[in-house]
Amino acid sequence: RKPLEVAEYIPLEYLLLETDAPYMTPVPHRGERCHSGHIALTAEKIAELRGCTAQEILDLTDKNARTLFNIG
């Protein structure tokens, strides 16, 4: 439950999505290897918790990653 709690309460400007946690593959793919194709599922779950759309989470986390890694 802790990752969901973090996703629900972390300030949005600090939220990032990643695929380097092979044991945290999102449902319905639990038990499979995690890969970037699952990012949309992760965004959907976070959007559900935060009361917004998955696209809003994807846009926000894209912006956050670009800022963090200084990508134009």
C-alpha cells in the first residue's frame, strides 16, 4: 500500500514515473517484467487516486522529468 500512498500524496511537482522496478508491475500485468509500455497503466492508477485524468499525469510527469534532467 505504501507506493499508492506516496502516489496519492506526493506534491505533483515531484512526481515521476519509471519502469526500473521489475517487482512493481502494474495490475493486470503483476508477475510479468515491467517495461515502459506499462507507464500508461501506472498513470491511470495515479490519476484515479488523484482525481484527474491519466493524460494529465503523463503530461505532468513528462514535464517533471524534462525539468529534472534538463531536457529542452
